[in-house]
Amino acid sequence: MRLPGGSGPGDFTDAQVDARRRVGKALDALGGLGSPAGSCIWHVVGLQRSIREWAMRQGWGGRPVRVEQAQGILVAALGVLAGWYGYERGR
């Protein structure tokens, strides 16, 4: 992986490499970038796009989805991530 303006293969700090690994594992927990949950989290949480923008432009597999469905996908994905990170419900 290379950063724009970087000088070579050692451009990343250990913290950056570790963060990339953690993001990859979290996306894997959602089924990867190709899954509805992974795509939604990547675009809405990671790239800070609106849920409406993701639903209408990106959607799942490049197909638009209804905003109500997109909201459900986002809530479900956040629930999966909360469980994956060890948060418990109702405490």
C-alpha cells in the first residue's frame, strides 16, 4: 500500500497498519465490503456519506435500495459491530 507523496514501502506507522487490520476484521465480521452491511458501514460511517446518498447512489451491489431498507441495514450492521466489539445490550 502506498500513500500519495510517500517515499517508499515503509511509509506507514505501526499504528496505521494496526488500524487497517482492525478495520478489515470489522468489515469481515459484517460479511466484507460486498455485503449490504459492509457496504453501508463503509460508505455511511467510514466515508461519512448520508444514508440517503448511499441508498440512492451506491446501494447494495450498485443497485439502489429504498431509504427505509438502508436504515434497517445500517441499524443491523451497527448491532453486529456492537456485539463483535463486545458491547452488551440493556445494561
